[in-house]
Amino acid sequence: MVQSESPNGLGPEEQDVETGSPETREESDVESRLLDNGKPYDKEKEAGIKPGGEEPTPKGAKSKKKKQKSEQDRLMTAEINRLLEESPLERNVTCGFWIFKGKFFQRFANQTAYVLLYGIVGCIFSMTYAYFNGTITTIEKRFKIPSKNTGIISVGNDISQTLVSAVLAYYAGKGHRPRWIGFGLLTIVLFCVLTTAPHFLYGPGEDALALTSEFGGVPDENATMEAIEEQRSKTLCRLNGGGAECEVGEGNFAPQLLLFVAQFISGIGGSLYYTLGVSYMDDNTKKSKTPALLSLSYFLRMLGPAIGYALASFCLRLYIAPQMHPVINNKDPRWLGAWWLGWLVMGGLLSFSGVFLSMFPKDLPRAVARRKVEENRRREKERLTVKSAENEKERLTAELDQKAPVEAKASFQDMLKTFRRLITNKTYMCNTLSSIFYLVGYTPYWIFTPKYIEVQYRQSAATSSMVTGTVALAFSAVGVLLSGFIISRYKPRARYMAAWNVIVGFLTVAGILAYAFIGCPGNESSVIVNIHDSSLAGNTTTCNSACSCDYVRYSPVCGENNMTYISACHAGCKSLHVNSEGKKVFYDCSCIPGIESGNSTGQFKRLTSFDLNSDDFSQDTSRLSQLESLANGQAMPGACPVNCWTQFVAFLAVMCCLKFVGASGRASNFLVSVRCVPEKDKTAAMGFGMTLCSMLAFIPSPIFFGWVFDRVCLVWGKTCTNKGNCWLYDPLSMRYSLNFTAAVFIAIGAIFDLGVWYYAKDLKIFDEDVKEVEMKIVQHEEEANNEKNTEI
């Protein structure tokens, strides 16, 4: 018997059923409740058959399905709104805490506010890493930290993520996730405080204070010029000694320990933010909206690095002690910028936004109401279909309507069972292994792309950074946003998404292989490596054997013979002239063949005695010595210009395509990864995946590719005790070794994506996939009832 009021409260439409026999009435009631939420199910209309027995029309069937779907969505929305208005405000859906509660705060308990705040927090969080990279050279100079120790400090967050991500994600996933995210953000605030702590514990340093008027410093342009000249002289050939010397000793170890601890703590907060934040978003939004919202949060996080580098640039323009008055400007090599200031800004922003993010309820009210409506419909369907249950229908019903088991309490044994389920989940493990190999393959491009562009295509550092920081970012952002929109709009099946990830993988391999063949031939034969090693060469005299160039840093110069030398010292240049416009010319270079005066070219204009005499700052030298010095070779700062623009544009075009294609697969990869595990294991799966990625990709891959780069080094720097950093790489060997190695890793990742495609054939991504099972139930039930009526 049809009740006058539906338990679901769907409205009077449900009462509009046909009169007739009890079987017919019951069948119609089942159809209206399950399939169309009150609208009678018409099998002929669904098939597109017109009245009178006309042939089916595919367009009519499609339009009917669209109308049916829109009607279902409208009724679902109306019922959810009614439930929100009538239900009392429960604790798990209450926004805020302590005195920060009420209607004003409750209005922000929605998915839009959460996604925007989560994305903004992600933007600030990603700023911290960019800011650290932008200020690390100043930190090294202030505390005398060797570069090798800086590398160890920077992997502290990866170490902590390896150790705690899986365990934290398991336990926190069963609790109040926004509060845990807030706790994670507080640890990131602590990371900012600890990073800036060395400045407040040890101060700006005696050298920096001595250059302020408060500590007796006197503005002296000559002193600045002397410091600049001293810096320049270290790159010149000094026959009587006094050239560049090795750096002896390191600074205090305590600041380095503080910086490492800070990085370690940031890994804890980062794991909580990424694992809990995305799973909370997915659980509290409509499945069809997840891709678009996820893409929006990705886009906001992408803005962080650009803002972080801009903040670093601004802070480093201020003196390390802003309250004091330095007697030098930021052009002086002794200048130390306010590296610590940005950490206070970012820490304040994170603490402020972290408090608001932790005020979100355990579950968003609308998500709770949606789940209640679906549960009511499930129970109503079970009551109405119990009489006509058949074996096939029971199988389909079991697929859709398995009652959710009671969630086990957090315990060590349950955690082990959870991880065992994840390890035996073939789809999940294939997807995780694919991500690991992708991350390993992409590592050199994330870290070394600016250096790669400088070495391969002779572009400036500014151009290289601009390309990687703006152009590539723009294509990645477009790829993420567009893919999110397309997935939300067209709702492709899981297998289509997995297939797209396979296509993305092999397109990436093709693009990286193209990198290997986009080289600049002129760049590979224009460098002269003439390092004099007295221990090997014995008493052999070379053009720079008396120049003391062992500890001169790599700073290439272009000789007038159109060949590039490692430095002015290695070219045997003994003097430097800077004209009134700031243009530098090295002269008296013993390793560069001299060209008669006046033989100028468009690329190189030789220095003359008139140029030296017209400079007020030039040293007084005799006319004869000037002519002798000018007769030798001359050079200009920087590598000799090589026309690599065409190859650079080709590289840039391929890179932008790869950025776009790679970003377009992020949303689909995430959806497959969270839908292939049970709902209760979602957060633990993300934490377990982060642990594996940190342990197998983020930590070892920089070490591995560092070894690959070392294998193609042509010229090594020297320190007091060992060899230093690589000065010059072989462009050809670098191009082949780097790109072929990366292509192999990404190809292996694409093969694992094929495994994901194979195992994801029955994976349900959106709510509509589940509704198709409902349709099968109703259709089978109708067929069973018709057979029963025929027998009667």
C-alpha cells in the first residue's frame, strides 16, 4: 500500500501512481521511487519508441535520459535542502569552536569556502619552499654553510614524510580531519619560526654590523669600490699571488641543526595537509564536482612558487638589520639581505589561515544530508523490492547496496590490516608505482631545468628562470583547469581516465626523447678547457701556469678569437677595465691570441689606449706598458654568443606541450587513486602512497641524477680538502644521459599505468556510475514481474 507521505519527503509527485492491481501498483511504485524519484518509468519512452509502435529514435532516447537525469538532480537537491532546514544542527556538522560559533560561522561550512581556503593555504605553503630556495645563498653566506650541508638540510622534510606519513594519515583519517590539518599547519608555522630563529639567536653577524653607521661604519664609496675590485681581482691572473683562495673551515653547526630540524618538522605538516585535505574535499563534495574543485586547488597552489620568489627578491633588497643604516648598497658584494623577514610574513599568514581551516566541521552539513537521503532511499528500495527478489537482482543489489560495515577503531592491528589491504590492491599499487617512476623521471627537470637551458642553449640565468617560472607555469595551470572542467562536464569512465594517463605517459616519453635530439652544435665546440695542474704537469709551462687559478670559480669569458674560457684567470687575463657605462673588458690575456689594434668586429670591440686614458679610475701606467698590455688578447665577461635561438624555441615548444599534457593527467590520476580503495581506507592510502613516494622517489632520485650529472662533468672546482662543484658539463653527453635515463623511468611508469587501465574496468568514479546499477535493478525487477503475471 502506498503511503500518503513518503518517508523520504519527496513531495506529492510520488503519490501520482497508476491505479490497478496490487502488482502493477507495487511495480509502478518501485519504478517511481528508484529510477525517477516520483516520475513513472516508461520503458517505451526510455527506449525512444514513439506512440503507435514507431521505430526508436536515438536522439529522443538521449533527450529523455537527459531530462530524467536533470529531474533526478532537481528532486535530490530539493530533498537535501529540506533536510538541512528541518534537521537540528549536530556537533559533527557545526562550524567553529569555543566562542567562535554561530550562524555567522556556519554559513561558511560549505565546499566552496573550503576549497578556496584550502587552495590559499596551499599557495602559502608552497611559497615557503620557493622562498627557502631564493634565500639559501644568503643563509650560506651569513652562517658559512657549505653547499653539501645545504643539500642535506633540504631533504629533511622528505625524511620525515617517509617516517610518519602513513601512520599519521591512518590515525588522523579516523578523527576530525580539519582539526588535524590545523595541527599540521601549526607545525609548518613552527617550521617558519625555527628557520628564522638563527637570526634572532645569533644576530646579523659582526661583519654585517660593522657596515652600519650605528656601529661606526662610515659611508665610503672608495671602500665599496675596493671591495668590488677585490672581488674582481679574484678572477684575474695574479703572477705574484693574491688570487682566489680556498674557503677554510665552516661556520657554527647549531644554525645548521636548527634549519634541518625545521625542514624535518615541515614534512610532518605537509603530509597532514596533502593527505587529509584532499580526502576531506573528496568526501564532502559531489563526486561529479570533485575534478573541477581539485583542479582549482591545484591552480591556487601553483601560484605559490612565483609569489615566494617575488617575496624573496623583495626581502633581500632590505638590509639584514633593517632598523640600522648600512653604509653600503645592495650592489656591494658584502651586502646581506633580510632573509629572515619573509618567514615571519608566511608564518603569520599560515597561523591565521590555519585557525580558520581548523574551524570546519568534521563533515560538511550538505554532504551529511546527501548521505542521509541516499541511505533513506536505499532502505525504502529494500522494503519495496523484498517480495520480488530474484537471484540476479540480489546480485546487482548486493553490488550497490552493501551496508557499510561499522568502522573499526584506530589501532595498530587495524592499521596493519589496512596497509595489507592496500598492498594487495592491484589497481592502487600499479597507480602508486607509476607515480613513483614518474616522479623519479621528472626530478632532473624540476631541479635542473634552468641550468640545463643555460648549458645547452646558452641562455642567461634570468631567461632560464623566467621560462621555467612563468611560461611553464602558465601551460601547467591551463592543463590542470581544463582537465578538471572536462572531467566534471563529461564524466568519463575510470578506464577512459586510466587510458588517458597511459597516453600522457607515452607522450611524455616522446617529448623527452625529442629533448635528446634538440641540441646546439656550435655550443659543443666553442669552449677551451685549459686547466693547469702543477702536480701532473710538473715543470711544464703553459699560458696560465703562473696565474694561481686553482680556486677561481667558474665565470666564463669570451675571447676575441670567439672561443669561451672557463674564467678570466684561465684565459691568462691580468687586467680589467670598466668604462663609465659599467661595461667590462679583460685585457693582457696570455692565452688568447692578440689581434692588432683597430681590428674590431661587430661582436667584439677591442680596448684602446684612448679608452684607458679617458677613465678616471684607471691606474697610472706608462704609455709603453699600456701598449704592451693591449697588444695581447682581450675578452669580455660571459660565454661567447652562439646562435642557439632556433633550438631553444624548439625546446621551449616541446616543454610547454609536455607541461600542458602532464598537468592534464593530474586530476584523472588522483580520481583513480582514491576511487580504487574503500572509502574507509582513502586517507590511509594517500599517506601510504606519500611514504612510498618519499622513500623511493624524493630522497634517492636527486642523489641518483646528481651522480648522472657528475659523470658528464668536464671541469671540477677545487676546495682546500677535496674537489668542489662541477664547473663545466659536456653538453652532448649531458643531453643524452639525462634525457634517455629520464625517458626509461617514465616509460616504466607508463607501463604500470597500463596495469591501472587493465584493473580499473569495473571502477566507479561518479555517482552516475552507481545510478546505472540502479537502472539494471529496476529493469530486471520489471522483467521478473512481467514473467510472473504471464504465468498467472
